Amino acid sequence: MKKFTPVTILLAVLILAAGCEKTFLDKESMSALSGETVIKTQDGMKMLLAGAYHNLQHTSYYGGLLYLYEAAKGPDFFVRNVGGGYAFVVENHYSESSTLNANARSLWEKIYNTIRATSLLIDNIDDVPGDIEELRQIKGEAYAIRGLCYFDLCRLYAYPPRYSCTWGSAYNEQFKWGVPIIPDATVSFNILDHNIRRDTANDCWNYIVEQFEKSYNLLEGRMVDEGHVGPAAVLGLLMRTFLYMEQNDRVVETGTDWLDKYESNYSLLSYDQYTTQYYKPFNSESIWEVKFTEADNLGGNSINYWVRHPTYDIPDSDMDGKVSANIGYAKLGLTFGDSNNGYETMRAYANDVRRYLICNLGIPGKNYNTIRRYIGSPYHFLHNITVIRLPEIYLAMSEAYFKLGKTTESSEYLTRITIARRKANATVSKVNDILDESRREFILEGHTYWDFFRNGRNITGRPIIESIGSSATISFGSPSGMSYRVVYPIPLSELNANPAIRDQQNPGYAPWKPGVEDDV
């Protein structure tokens, strides 16, 4: 086994540390790294890639915040006013201030530091001697991660293509900005010497497509390690990107290619398998998931620990679903109120096996329920996090075909899901038939809020937090009626550090003013 040199270890440590503390504009923390010999060795490239994967695991990215943000923004969950729950809701549920630097800043920094690591790798790997095939695979994975980073930045800090791209069905110029594209490592290490502004959403979404296409060209036909992104995942993420871009013909074209090449490698869990297999690492539906071990688990920051108390998970037992231990924060409960809330959506069909995911939150005197999407083994907090699963391929095909006017094909793909989950055929008469099935299938997996947003589907009548009434309607149907703060602000730390971006704050947030300092 090869050993990493002190230089390669130092580089990885510095990159990961910088991701916790610095904005992407910080020059001093990173400039020394570009000259290290690590960028000239194959082991150095592997360390850079490992650093990028480690960033994906972090609680400020896929390890927690990204999916918790989506849940707090969306129609399926409320957040309890306990142990920081209220502070989380204030920032993530349409009430955040433009001066907050908490989660908005954490995600911005973590994602841009991941981009920095992948850019350093991509820009230097062609000059590194070694195993050409392994280096090619490393580069392909780096392109995929960089594409995913920009995809997530555009979801968090910019409006969906429906509103922000000139080809969008509800385009409005006030929403035209995407995020800053940092073109290469040279710019990244000399950022203050450049006029870095937000690129248009048009350019950002086309850049994301380019990253995934470059990745796929390098990875097609290759096997990858567990927890690493492979060609099937990249092609699936490209499908997702086209779906967001409202390019439904390209969704179908890419999806057909995916099904021809990869469908035989995966299968939906059967109805009888679901309750004992849905949470198992790398089950038959998993195309790519972020892997955690006992050495790198997130403990109290894990999604499961954050969301609920642990339960007995013994299908067909009287104890199944009951709280087994008073640990975990139990902050996130299924919404209650109108008939379109998370609890009722999950219970819409009496024989839907996904109703099994509902469990009691374990709060004395309260009939609060939540979701046991994540079950850790051997510990409550030790679980993988799925990025893409087979059902997403079928649901994307169903949605794209419906929007192309092909309802028969749309219904056929949706039926693949409904047969497996509730033993019933599906007939698609409106796009919400597909979106509601997606809510049930991907609850707490980071889809629902963005599915509503990118389709212009309003969110109505949901509590913001326990005992504090309901939020106003989040009106995605038209720009004039759209609620403010449906995306994060550009963090104050970024505005302070980068004069070029100060006039590009998102709608609904106060403009930058001199003298306003970081709160961290």
C-alpha cells in the first residue's frame, strides 16, 4: 500500500481546515498550496479527491445542512422550538436577515472550498506521471463533484431556470443571476486580483452540464469504489440538471441512454423487502451515496440524530416505531394542518409501504410524528446519505414525458414506482401527480422544496414552527407574488470581502452598506 507523504497530508488538512473557516475569496489561506509538490504526484491527486469527498460528508453540506435546509423550506416538516430549532427556522424559513452568516455562510464556504480542491486537481492532473487510467478516473470524479457543487450553489443562492434563464417559462430579469463561476485554480489562488461577479444563470446551468458531460466522458465504462461517484450517477445527475433546465427532450434522451446502459445493474426494492432494506447501505436502488464509517461519522450533527429520537425498527412487532431511547434532538416533525401537509401526503394510500417511515417524534404530551428515513447501524447517528437512487430516474422520465404531452409514457414510468410501493397502477393527469409521488418517495432526501420551486407550485398553509401559526403562502406561481427569501442571501462575509458582488444581492434582502461587519 502506498503511503502519503507529509506534503500531501498537509495539503489535505489545509484544504479541509480552510473549508471550515474561510470564504472562497480568502487568498492567504490557500495561495501557498498551489506551489506544493503535492500537485505533481498521483498520491497528491488522490488526496485532493479524498478532500473533496470529505467536504461532501461535512455537516455543512450533504452530511446534514443541505437536506435539512430543504426540509425546513418545504411543505413536509415543521421545526420544534427547542435546542436551536427556532434559530434554524428563522434562517431557513423565509424570515432570515441579509446580515445572517450562519447556515448561508457555512454552505457557501464549504461548497466553494470543494470547488477549489477539485479545480486544483483538474488543472494539474494532466502533468502528473503515473497510472494513466487511474488518473483519468480521478479527474472524471473531480469533474462530477465540481458539477454537483455548482448545481447545489444554484439551487441555494439563485432562482431555478424557470425564472432565471432566458429560456425559462417564467423568466424575469430580476432573477437572472446565478453564482460566481471560478474558472480555474489560478484564479482561485489569486482571487483578489480578479473582478469576481455572479455569472448569469444561463451561463451557470450550461457550465453544470459541461462539467457532468466531461465527467461522463472520462468515467463511462469504469468501476468505482463504494461511496464514489460513477458513470451511472453522473448520467443520472445530468438528467436531473436537464429536468431543472426545463429541457425535457434532453431528459428523455439522456434517460433512455441511462436505462439502456445501467438499468440492469439496479432494481427497485419489492413491496415485501422495503421495510427491512430501504435504509441499508448500497441497496439495490442506490446509484450513489455518501459513505460514512465509525471513524468519520457526524455524531450529533447527523441527519438522523438531528431529526428524531431512535425507535425500535422491527417490522410486524408491537414495538415497531416506538421510541427506544431518549437521545437525538428530535427537532423535525411532519407538518400538520391542511390536507396537503407532509403527514397526510405520506398517508394518502392505505397500503403504501412508505407509511412505514412515519414514527412518533417521542415528545411527551405531543402527538408529533417524524420520518425514519435514516437508520444508523450500529449507532443512531451512523448512516450513509443517498445522492441519487433508481426511483429518481423513473420519476424524471415520467415528468419529462408528461411535459412533452406524452401521458401514456409518463404513466408507465410512474407506475413502476406505484406498483413497487403501493401495488397500484398510476395514471398521470397533472404534474402534481408526479410531484406528490416524488414527495412520498424522497421525503428528507433533498428534493421536495426544489421540485415545488422549479415547477412554480405554491406552498400553502404550513406551520413555521410548533405553536406559532402558519406561514403565508409561498407563491411560486408568478414573480410578482413570489415570497421573498425563497433562496439564501449571498453571505455578508462574501459581500464584505468582495466589492464586485455587492450590487448583486438576491431580491428581498437589504443591500450591502459600509460598516456592516461579519458576525462571526
